[in-house]
Amino acid sequence: MSTHESSASPISSLISITKRLTSVILEENKLLETRRPAEAAALAAEKSRLNTAYEREIMDIKKRGGMESIDDASMLSQLRQETKAFHVALDKHKRILVRLRTVTESMIKAIGDEVSKRANPVQNYGGNAALAPSPYKTPTSLSLNQVI
């Protein structure tokens, strides 16, 4: 069995897994951009399964001598192309997640600031130039809508 024959299967498998993982990431990006994070969460199991398979194929290729041992230039070219598309999708995914996290943190801070402002109103001076006693502070309840 030649090096090409022994290495072709893991490479073709890696290409297939990379394509599928890229499509899952792109689908998740689309769901996050359209503000449907609950639907995106449903992709987590598939993404995890594909990630495990991806790592397994990478380790298999390393055991067989790495990318240098593969003679099929067209398969290597296709793998590079799919890997590049995967990295582009991952970069976009990272930007989306950072943006959503920033928006979420800003919203939570704004809500907390407003709750704090209402719970601790500005104190006024009374007629004798002393601070007026603070009024009774009612407890503030806070509920968050999980839809971003």
C-alpha cells in the first residue's frame, strides 16, 4: 500500500468534515445575526461532534506522517481551500460573538445603573442646610428578557 493510498482516506474525510463544520458555523452565524440564539444553541451538539471528528482525523494524519506524506496535490489543494473557508467562517463567528457579548454587557450595565439610580435617589438639603432624611426605599425587582 503506497503512502498516497494510506493517506487519501483521512484527507478526504478531513475535507468532508471541514466542509460540514464550516456549514454549521455559517448556519450558527446566520442565526445569531438574526437574533435567534436559542435556535443556534441547537447546533452545539453537531458542532461538538464534528469538532471531535476533525481532531481525530488531524491526529490520524499526523500518525501517518503528516501532510508532507501526501502525494495527491489536488487533495491537498482542496483541503487548503476548505480550511481557508473554515477559518474565514470562524473569524466572522468570533466577531459576531464579541459584538453580541459587548451589547449584552452594555445592556446589563445600563440596567444595573438605572436600578441603582432608582434605588438610591439624589438626596436634597432640608431647610436647615442638612441633608433631608432619605425617603423609604422600596425594593427593586429586576427581570431580564433573554432575547437579545
